Amino acid sequence: MAGVAGAPRSALRLIRAFGGLCQFGEDDHENVRCCAALRDSRISLMRLSAVGLGCRRGGREVFAGIGFSVGAGEALIVSGRNGAGKSSLLRTVAGLLRAAEGRLTLDGGDPELSIAEQAHYLGHQDALKPSLSVAENLLFWAGFFGARPAAVDAPLGAVGLGALAGLPAAYLSAGQRRRLSLARLIAVPRPIWLLDEPMSTLDSAAQERLTGLMQAHLGSGGLILAATHGPIGLGTTQELRLDQSAGPTPSPEAYEGPS
């Protein structure tokens, strides 16, 4: 695992996941610094690319010949009519669907992890247990993604659910359920966000909050692929229209990443 000059081998062995999820003893301050240096080095070089990507479902071709390249600090908006394959493309990148053809590669990521293990996928379903509280649902997902038990106050506060931590998820509104799903993007950092209609069911205040979270993620070198029918508040982005033959083009709604 080369790439960080001077990083001790003991620090490199402590890496558990790309997003900074490392295990250290109380006095391992040098290892913590080396872990952060390795993580930041990889993030700055990260690029997710697809060449000739195709998807078939139920014997029907959903899309074919798709290509894109999105790097650290960049967002790709996936647009198109209903049924064009936006969700299928995100699910293919997330490893939930097998590509029928083409190649998907990640440069600069952790070579010991798959793309799916370095990504968060937010689909149409919020995947919550109604009988568990808001905080318990978030702790469940943190454990599922391999993170150690941690305080959930900050992630829940970031999505405006801090006051509802003890409330069973069964009593949440559709917008609150969506915000709880978004909280896991913060609770367990991963560099790639795959967002399927992320603004769905959110009111205007929650949409502004999500836009801020996405801007912060891009500003720290993360990548975003978002399937959407409308603007999501990011400045200059690339746009991939699945109902057209052209590849990604700059979108007028874009985020100017770090220079």
C-alpha cells in the first residue's frame, strides 16, 4: 500500500475502510496522522469511470454504451425520462445489479475494497425498522457498515432529527424517514454517494440542508452520482442523459469544486 511517504507500516495495517474508519489505541497519535494522510492522498486521486456500460433486466435492454468519468470533488447528475435506466445505473455502480457489458473502474480508491464497499447507495426505499427508535436505526446501519458504535447526536442533528432520537421510526413522516436515511451518509463516511432522487419527500428546508451536506461532501473530495428529474442545488456539474446518445456534458447547475 504505497503512496504516503514516511507512513509506518503499522499505520497502514490499521486501515479498515476508505472513509477514515480506523482502529487505534489511546496513544497512537502518529498512526492517526498517517491514516489521515493516506486517506486524503487517495481521495485527491479518486476517479470513478465507466466505459461501454450496459444493463439488461428481464431480457430487455435498459441501457447500453454508457460512459462517464467523475473525479474527486465532482458530481454527475443522471437524468432522463421514467424508465430510461437511472436507478438501474446507480444500482449497477453500487454492485446490486450485474452489468451486462462494459467496464466500471475506480482509480485512487482502496485496492482491498470493492466500489460498493466505498460507496453509499440511497435508493427509493428508506430501509428502516419501524419498531426501532431513530437512534437505534442509525446505530444498526453503522454496525452493518462495519463502524464501531458511536454517538449519533451529530449525524441526527445534521439532518434535523436530533430531538427525535428516542422516537420509534414508525411515527416518522415520509420526509423524516428520508432524513434518517440520509443520516447514515454522515454517520459512516464513504467517499462515493449514489443518490436516487435524493430530494424526494423533503420539504424546502430539508432540501437546503441536503444541498449543504452534498456541497460539504464534494468540498472534502467526495464523489456524487445523483439520479434526479430536477435541480439539486449544486452549481456546475456534469449531466448524463440516458435517453440521449451523447455522453456527460457540463450542466448549468453546477458546483465549483476545490481549485
